[in-house]
Amino acid sequence: MRYFTFLFGLILSVTSLAQQDALFSQYMFNPFAINPAYAGSRSSISAVVLHRSQWIGVDGAPLTQTLSMHTPAGDKGMAYGINLVHDQIGPIRNFWGAFTGAYHIKMQNAKLSFALRAGMFNASLQRSLLTFENPTDQFNITGKTSSLIPSFDFGAYYYRDRFYAGLAINHLTKHNFNFSNYPVDSDLFLHRHFMAMVGGVIKVKPNLLLKPSLLLRYAEGSIPSLDINFSALIKQFWWIGASFRNMNSLVFLTEFNITDYFRAGYSFDLTLNKLRKYNSGSHEIFIGFDFTTGKSKNTSPRYL
């Protein structure tokens, strides 16, 4: 197979070495996907549906779908949310579903929230899709094997009208996968993922706002990843921006605030390293909804 070596390395990185969580380019428009403490910070019932197709043209490249929804609950600072993620990479399918509980502390001109997220992570391997260069290395390749394990995350999020900073740690307990008919010497478990983000909004003129942001990701056993983003909001309607990821990917992104309650966005990742010879980029699209309830009032919904 043309991409056997590449895909085998990719599979190993996902299942045994490093990053198991899905990658998102438009994290600044959907922070709840990466930090549970963001729940309730929009002061509305907020939902985002997203699809990502990575490395178009590569057989078995990642495909990701996610649903994120969160809302404040009452006047005592509580908030709740749910996350559903489906991630497919070659013969591997990961499904993760989780529930979040968050608490917001009022400060002078700011809020600080803490959250715990608990859910289940299911990883499955379609063994018939594996190909071995050396038949003597081959193990049982019939059927499908899967493993379902719990996952627990923690998040902290500080935010004002035009500034935010957050930290999240996913998969705190590092539960082991238990795949049937898998090599007994395999050590497969959910690695901890650390994410730190910071960003803000700068008002240049009434119809032009600038929003720089940074996202640092680190999964145990992998190389840290840094996203540097710079976006502009034009006439309270159109976000346009670009990101650099580890200086090996350039991301172009946009979001449209179609109404106060409905928004949509798109991003395109251009690979800058040697992988550019084998793919035509990555695409990500999302739609978002924000519905106010009762006496709640959206806090800078177009900004943060």
C-alpha cells in the first residue's frame, strides 16, 4: 500500500504513544470542546456541531464529528454541559461522550470557573483493515475489537469581557484499554492531555476588533503543539483570521455571526512540511447556536 508506512505510524501515535483526543483548528470559536470550565460562560444555551476532514487525499486520514452543548443553571454560578466526539483514523474509531459540571465565581469585573467532566471513551480497531509487511508479525486480523473505559477531566477558566485564560487536563486517571486478542505486551492507555489557552479582544474602531490567541497542547509521550492565532471581527458580523501550528501548518479561518443566535464557520489547514506532497489540506466546518433563557443575557457572544 502506498501509505502503509505513514498510516501505521499514525495508528501507533494514536493508540500507544501520544495524542488520542481529536484536533480542532477553530478552538477559539468553540472553547468548550477543549476546556470543560468554559461551560456557562456565554450566559446562554450554547451548542456547536462540527465536522473535520484532515489530510484530504490520504487513505485512512482522520475524520472527526463533534457536538458540544452547555448552559448556565440558575443564579448560583452552576453550569452544565455535554460533549460527544466521534474520531476515525484508518481502522481505528474513537467515540467519547461526557457530562460536565462547572462552578463560576464572581470577581471584580471578571469570573473564574472550575469544572469536572466525566464520561466514557470507546476505542475500536477493525483488524481486517490492518496490513503487515512481515506475516510473522501478524496477530488475529479477523473481526473487530474494542474497549470501553471511563475518562475524567478538569478545567479552569478565567474571563472578562475582552480577555480569557484557561487550563484543562484530560484523562486524569489514565485508564488502560483492554483489547481482546491483542499482543499481551502492549501497554495501551489514555494519556493525559494538557491544554493552556489565552486570548483577548482589542478594539481598534467601532467596526473593527482584533482577537489574538494562543493554544498550547501537550499529550504525554508526544511533542508539544502551539497554535498562534490572529483574527479580526469586521462590522460585528465577519470574523477572518489565520493560525500557525508548530510552524508546519497554516490555517485560514472565518466565522459569520448571521444573527445574535446563529453563527457558522469554516477553516482550511495548509500543510507546510513534507506531508504536503501527499494531501491537499484539511477542512473544518461548524455551526453554532446561542439561545438566551429567562432573564439571562449574553456576555460578549461575538467576542469570546
